[in-house]
Amino acid sequence: MRQHPLTLDKQTINIVRVMYKNRHIDNIVPKQYYLLMPPKIRELIKKLEKVGFSNRGGKGSHRNYIHPKGIAVTISGKLGEDAKKYQENEVKRKIVEAQK
């Protein structure tokens, strides 16, 4: 039986389980696409709010978040849309900056 070229080994699947906080990802088919799923905009917003960012409004689909330390970040897009890679990276940078 041939394996799909993107089939993941057990170690990679365990890493993904930790990344997705042991949600029932085993029920998601096919398993080889775990690492290809980008986070949703709502997930980025939850991460920001968890660290202490608050929404200071915006126009249209843009949301401006500010941290008490003065760090600002703008997230654009509808809540259910997939986040772009640059948005993911920006949120990670701002969270690290806020935790210093």
C-alpha cells in the first residue's frame, strides 16, 4: 500500500497535538494536513487578549489592539478567515515584546 507523500510520522503528530492543545485532531481527516492549517483571525485575537491587549476600535474589518505598555497592533480580516503568515508573525512579535 502506498503512503500519501504528506503522511506524518508519530513524532510530528505528537508535536502537532501539543500545538493544538490536544484537541480532538485525530478526528480530522486527513492527518497529513495538520501542519498546513493556518490559524483563524479569531485565534490571533484570543492570543492578544490573553496577554493583555485590548481592542480600541477600528474601521471595517480592521481591529486595533493596544497593550498597557503602549504596544499597538492592527489585525485585519473577518473573524472566520484564515490568518495570513505576516499577521501570524506580527502577533508573535508583539506578544514577545509585551512579555518583556
